[in-house]
Amino acid sequence: MQRRLYRSVRDRMLGGVCGGLANYLNVDPTLIRLLWVAFTLFSQAPGLLLYVIAWIIVPEEPI
């Protein structure tokens, strides 16, 4: 069975991107959220923009 990346419906704070990524990688969503915030704050990469793009592109998980 092929795994797919979805935005989480149950484990969401804002858009469900980090929760969905955590489900896909089988890790704690808090860890993904902390890494995303650190990535956004401590690098020159536009983390907020990447989050919004992922929010738009990644489909919501089926119920």
C-alpha cells in the first residue's frame, strides 16, 4: 500500500501541515512543529511562505 501525505484533520494547530507530516513520518507532531519553527527563525529560508504553500498544495486527509 502506498503512503500519501495529507494535512491532518485531528492533529491540527493551524492548517494541519505539521500534523500530517508527523503522521507520514511516524513521529510526534510537537517535534515537527518545533523543527519547523526553528527552521523558520534560524535560517534564511522563508518557512512561513513554505507552510502556506504546503497548506494549499497538500490535500486534507479523507474522513
